[in-house]
Amino acid sequence: MPDPSANDRFRSLSTRITLWYAVVIALTFGAFIIVAADGVERYAQNVATGEMAANGATFDKILELEAAQMRTSADVLAADFGFREAFAIGDAPTIASALDSLRQRAGAPLAIMIPLQGDIISTGTTLLPADHDMLWSAVDSGVDRGVFQVGGRFYNGVAAPIKIPDLAGWLVLARPLNTVAMRDMARLAPEGMSASIRAGGTLSHGITLAQASGKAPIAVDIKGEPTLYWSRRLPSFDAQAKPRLLLRYALGPALEQYAPIKYLLIALSGLGLLISTAIGAFVARGITRPIAALDRAARAISEGSRNRVSIRSSDEVGRLAASFNIMVDSITEREERITHIALHDELTGLPNRKLFAEQLEFALARRARNERVVVMYFDLDNFKAVNDTLGHPVGDELLKAVAERLRQTINGALISRQGGDEFAILLDQIEPGANLALLADQVIAVFGAPFQLTGHSLETSSSIGIAVAPGDGTCPDDLIKNADLALYRAKNEGRNCSCFFEQAMDLEARKRHQMEIDMREAVRGRQFHLNYQPLFSLEKNRIVGFEALIRWQHPKHGLISPAEFIPLAEDTGMIVPISEWVMNEACARASQWPEDVRVAVNLSPVLFKNAGLPLMVMQALDATGLNPSRLELEVTESLFIDNVERTLAMLSSLRECGIRIALDDFGTGYSSLNYLRSFPFDKIKIDKSFVNDLTADHSARAIIGAITALAGALGMETIAEGVEDSDQLEALRSQGCTNIQGYFFSRPVDIALVDAMIANMRYEARATQAIAKAEPSRKAA
């Protein structure tokens, strides 16, 4: 029989061993639970750190995307001719109206115009002098986007240059961060995370913003709940405030998500007391491995890695790993989408200006010695007319159709939309013998067929500027600038063509820029003056008026021809203040002449794009006291090419005030007879090209005769310009011309000679004698 005492001892030893085993297992599982719980907390904190880093980066991308959208809207307004014209003349109401329109179109409550010289104009909120100084310092130092604070609110803003064509100021567009970006941030952030914009100060428990600006977040215990603080520096317009994005992550909700894991571990420890050591070890090993993998993966995310973890089980730990992988995929997808938006045009999907410049830099860096890199800049001819007549939706549809046709036609090239209707093409690894003109023709051929849009079939063409490296530059900025200069030349040469860059273009652009600077100084320094050429009546046999002709006496270059500076003034908008000075000066001088002597002033077609033209004329008449019937405005036929109805309405309003309207250079423009039928001009001015050929060409005599007969039938006067000898005078008289002008009587003279001419009428006597000498030959004929 077994020894009872031995059995008891065995049972006692067995019990002790079991108890010790249970204690060891309990201690082991207890220690494991402590380690696992700490690992879960560290994992949660690492995940939170990764989410904070990801959301901070996402916020940066949101600001950058929002800035890109606003910059597109700002660039469109900065390039608008009407806005540049209003900017050039300092038309504050028009500028404010344009800024309000831009705010509504771009969804940006704050729009600011900062000129190089003059007062800042803002709409949307009131700026203090300190705000003016802050914005001016920022844009003047080259900052083109960033965060700034106005009136206690933070704004995300962009600055677009205003070029006429060179830098004349900046256009700032801004959206408040607390209404858009912070709302987007809240949608992207996990539960427990919040974001705010701070420019300094103390956070919770005496922690400063600077302390939370390290490479990793700083942990603070607030009312027993662990909380992470982390700040990121934001691009800023304000060099003093230096705003930062402050991220706050309360870890309580995050840790609660891992509470089931803790309960599972406690249950497993109790079960481990009842099962074998092997099963306990297996369970412990099966739990710690995936947690360690998740911990490593969470740390890798905080360092920028986007690697997924492998899933080897379907339990809670496996589902946690699956959730972790979903989070990694979501972060990767968001970053790729934001990166794509930042580097591509939203409308057409083509690479944007930034990506084009980067790829051009790469192409130049890897260019072989004999290879060439080609940059083509082109835009759509008369695209503005499409937007003005059919609306911006049709214009956007046309741009998308152009982009799609370019993608299908131009192979092996990087095609980019630069903004507005401007596109660019990059071709690299071009061999020296390649025919670049054929490449340009391939682009022009894209516009050969009409574009079929929704409800419209539109025909358009393109002007192309081409720059080739290394001859035209070896850096991206030089190539792009030179291609743009070539594009400008192509448009001046008739459009629908291509033009290669030449060094003379750069010199011409520099000369043009200097002339623009000098012309602005000429307006301020009163370097312009007027000469006057007599207008002689053949019926009354005397002077009946003078044509005012502007002259520019440059302090260094002497007398500059109007043919040189007037086209530039029209392109830059300076024609408005120059014309205003001419109108006031001519009216002031004419008000001192006899009542039966008129003054004639030429009006540029560009002025008729400004609705304030009639007001400008009437203000000059009111200020000088000149009778409206003594003012004669000369317009050319090119005026009627664009918006005929508006032009005729403005001419009618001027004529109703008693002002005389003359049609200059008649017969050299477009559809002359149709204009005569549409508007009752007071006078028709016969171009000197007909007068020059009058005595030698019978067709010129016939044309003048037809013009005078037509004018007489319509009750209009005629005046021939460029009369230089008595034969021309006699021929014009025989054809019924009523007035003449030219060197036969007088060149344009200074105002002092005009006053003397009116006083003694010596030129009238000379004209009478010349006519008397010509009378016998006319009768004999």
C-alpha cells in the first residue's frame, strides 16, 4: 500500500510546486502585462506622433494648395488689361471694384493692392499702418505666400506681381485660417487632436511655444490625462510674429481604444495559470511579436516611412495590425493626392509652372554636350474675346480641349499650363541637326481644326516663342524669359506664327523697359509739350483751327518721336494720363484763342476701353471754359475693330455735348463706308498717302473725288493732310476738298508762334497769295 504520508508529502510538494509554478506563471504574466501595457501606450504615443506629423504635413499641403488656387485667381486679375490700366492711372474706385470682384470669385475675404509707389488699397477689412509696413516689407523682400495676422485673425495669403509689363506692385489675396484651413484640418485629424495658429505665448503648465517646437512632441499631464503638444513653423509674411501651427493631442481617447487589449492580456494571464507553460509561452509570444512589430512600424511612420506590417492572425492584434495598415494606406493616398494637386494644373491636369521649372532644371542638368533643350511658350490668340463674349465656362472648356489635343498630338514632350491661356512645352535630348521649325509647326497644326465644345465650335490660333539651350541660356529662368520675349515678338508679327529668340529681343526689351521708366518720369517732370499745325479752310480762305501734336523732349536723348513712345504708352496704360494731360493742355490754350478757331486732339483707340473717357473730356472743357463746339476729336478706323456698339455709344455721347468728331486716316482702315453709315462724323480726314500720289496717279485723284463727293452727300467736311505744294493744293480744290493741312502752310509750331500766327494772320496772307498764283493755271486747265 502506498505510504499515506508520502502521498501527502507528494501532494504537498505537488501543491507547492503547483503554487510556485502558479506564482511564477502569475508573475510572468503580470510582468508581461506591465510590459505589454507600456508597449501599447508607447505604440499609441508613437501613432499619435505619426498622426501629428502627418496632419502637420497635410496642413502645410492644404495651405500650399489654397495658396496655389488664390495665386491663379490673383495672376488672372494682375494680367487683366483693364486692371493694369486702372492701376497705371491710380483709379482707386476701379481697383477697389476689381478687388471686390476678385474676393468673391476666389472666395477670399481679403484682397490688397500694394503699389511700388502710392497708398495700399485693401478690401474686406481695414489694415492698420503696422499691417501696411508688414506686408510691404514682406513682398519687397520676395515673399510670395505665407501666414499673417490682421485684426486678431490669421490669414493665409499669396502675393502676385503686377507687371505693366515690368513690376509695378503686388496683388495680395488672403483667406482666414480659422474658417477654411482649420475646418479642413479638423476633418482630417483623428479624435482627440486639435490645431490652432499661435504667434507666441505660454501653453498649459508653463510650457512655451518654443519648447513645443522640437523634433518630437512634448508630453504634458493635464488633470491626469497625458497630452502631446507639437508646433510647426508656417511660411509667414510677418518676419516679427513668426506664426506657428500648434497641434494638441489628448491621448485619453486614443488609449481607450487599446483597453480591450489590456483586458485580453489579463484574461490570458488567468488562463495561463491553468494551462501548461508551453501554451502560456506560445500565447505570450503570439501577443508580443505583433505588438513589437506595430511599435516599430509606428516609430517608422513618425520618421517618414510608409511601410505596412504583415498580418499573421485574425485576433484582436491582427485586426489592430489591419487597422494600422489601413491608416498607412490612407496617409499615403492623401500625401500622393496633395502632391499631385500641388504640381499639376487643376483645370487641365497638365503639369503646372512649378513642376515645369523643376523638370526644365533636370533636363538642363542631364543635357549631353551636343544635345539641345527646347522651351516653347505659346498662348491662344484672342482668348480674352472668348471669355468676354461666351463667358469663362466656355473659356475653361476651350483650355481643356486644347490641353487634350496637345496630349494626343505632341509626343515625347512635357506639356505644361503656365496660367491663363499660356502653355509651355519642354523638349530635351534634341540632336543638333533636328529641324526645330517643324516642331513649332506641329504645335501650330494643333489649332488647325475647330474645337468642338458644348454648343460651340470655336476656331483659334496660337503664337509661339522658342528658346533653345545652350545658345539662348543655360538656366531655367533665362530660357523661360527668352521664350516669353520671343512669344511677344511673334504676337507683334501678326500672330498664328512662331518666332525664335534673338539676342536683339533682350536688348529691345531692356530698351523698352527703360523707356517706360523714362515716360513715367516724363509725365511727372512735365517733359511733354504740344506743337500745333494749322488747319486751313479753302472755302473761308483762312485758318480755322490747329491740330495739337504731342512732343517729348527727353533730357538725355533729345526729341523722341511719338511713333516710338505712343505704342508703348498704349501697351502699358500710360496713354491714359498722357491723353488727360494733352486734353487739358490743348483746351487751356484754345480757350485763349478767338471764338472761331478750333483745336483738334487725337484720341488713341485704347482710351475707348475706359468708360471714363467722356468724363475726362468734359472735365477738361469745364476746367478751361472752352466751348465744346471748338473741340474736335480725331479717331481712327481701327477704333471700330473691337466692340463697335460701345464705341459708337461713347462717340454719340461726346457729340451730343457739342464736341465735333473727325474720322482720321480715312480709306486706310476697315469697312469705312459702314462706319460713315453708322455714325454722322463732322469731318473726314483724307490720309496723306492719297495726297502724295495726287498729281502723278489718276486713281488717287479719283479716290479723293469720290471721298469728297460722299462726304458732301452726307453733310460732312473733308480735310486733306500732308499738302506740301501748290499743285496738290489746286488738285484738292478741284476735287471739292474743303480743308487742307500740311507743310505748304506750316510745320507743327510751338505755342508762341501759334499766338503770333493768330495775331497777324501772316500765314493766311501767304496762303491767299499762293492760291491766287495757282488760279490762272486752274482756269486754263
